[in-house]
Amino acid sequence: MSAGARVTSFGALLVAIFALAVLAGRALDPATDAAGSEDHAAPGGAGAHAAGAAPATAGGGLRLVAEPTTTFDPGRAARLTLRVVDAHGDTLRDFEVEQSRRMHLIVVRRDLRRFQHLHPAQDRSGAWTTALTLPDAGVYHAFADFQTGGERHTLGVDLFAGGQFTPLPLPAPSNVAATDGYDVSLRDDGSRLRFAVGRNGRLRTDLQPYLGARGHLVVLRAGDLAYEHVHPVNRDELTFATDELRPGRYRLFLQFRHADRVHTAAFTKVVAP
């Protein structure tokens, strides 16, 4: 995935959407959520969907459609079915394998909590289906990340879990995060983000490959959900080259595999004007 890949962004204001939804959730950091958090990895080469301009609901004449509903009961598993349709309304069926999968689905609540990474399965009609639990009330956004015709696309759709809701503030910026008994550190040298994973006071150098590399990074900007998905610069490191981020507050979701399990560490980053 190249660093100049497709940009996705949502102009709808977070406060307006929350006011329309009247929904509620718990004060948990996404890094500690157990709602199916996953990520995929690249077999070398940096890649990203840079934080920027295009709405994720449509791109290149394609649209993402959720059926039969976009409303879920909080905490209850249900089936989410998605179709990618072209300008004529026909279902797209041809998808290319990218990072060992033909579709990657990122789901996050719009206050940048409750992060999940899922891999739907495609049926003969061309529809993509996955089991999904929205753990708490709120407005969520699903990003469908795929490649077709040699071009990358990121499309999206809002999902809703009903109930009384108060959005949670972002945690303070920090270069350390804890998840599942692991301590993860971040070093930002201005052009690359470098992560190190430790446990019980020891650096873990035995991270397991996950779909081809040591980890993945998803970057989301607070407010408009500008989206960047970055792969490691090589197979054996947790080092990521990112496009220059525009001013704003971001949430970084690093995912890595160890002890036969995928773990998620979340960081807050602020880019000054």
C-alpha cells in the first residue's frame, strides 16, 4: 500500500451526530476493549490512506451500503451485511487479495473509542457479512478497506447502537500505553513512528507475524474521522512511515500479535498548527 493511497474524511460534525442519536456508553479505553479488535499486516513497504479530503461513503463511483439495517442493540452480537455498489447500483464482486484478505473492516465509535478490526466473508451474491457487536450505545463508523482493479478504496457507513450516550474525551497525549499486560512505547522522530513492545520489564522481540508483518497502525483524526492506515516499512519492525498529518488531535491504534493473540495499543497524538 503506497503512502499516497486514497484519502478518506468525514465532514459531519461529531457533536451534531451525537445530538441526533441520543446514545450512551462506558468509559473504557479502546485498547482494553474485548470487542474483536484485530488488524492486518503488510509484507513490507509503507502504506497509508492519508488523513484528508474525500468522504468515505463514496469514492471512484463506488458506494458502501449496509443491509438490512444499520441499527444494533448495544452488547448484542448481530450480523452486518455490506455491499459495494457501482454508479449503476450493481454489486461489485471482484476484489483483489491485499494483506492476505479481500476486505478489511475497521469499526470505531465516533468519539474514537471501541475500536475493532474485522474481516468479513463474501457470499455468491457479492455481499460481505460479519458478526458484529457494538459494545455500548453510540454512533459508530465502519470503514471498508479493499482493492479492486488495481486501485485501493476506503468507503464507509455509520452504524447506530441505541441508548443514552455521553461522548468520552480523548485520553491525554502519551508515548506509552498498556494493553493485555504489555507495555508499548512510541518514539516519533518526525518522519517515522517507532513502537516497542515490552512485558514484565523485558523487550519482546518474538512478535508473531500477522497476515505478513509484525503489526499495523490505524490513525484517525478526532471530529471528521480522517483516516490513515499504515503498514510497517519492513517485515520485522514496528516502524511506520506516515504522510504528514494535518493539525488536529489523533488516535493511533497499533496492533501486534504475540502468544497467538492480536493485541491493540491506543495512543493520543496532537499535531499543532
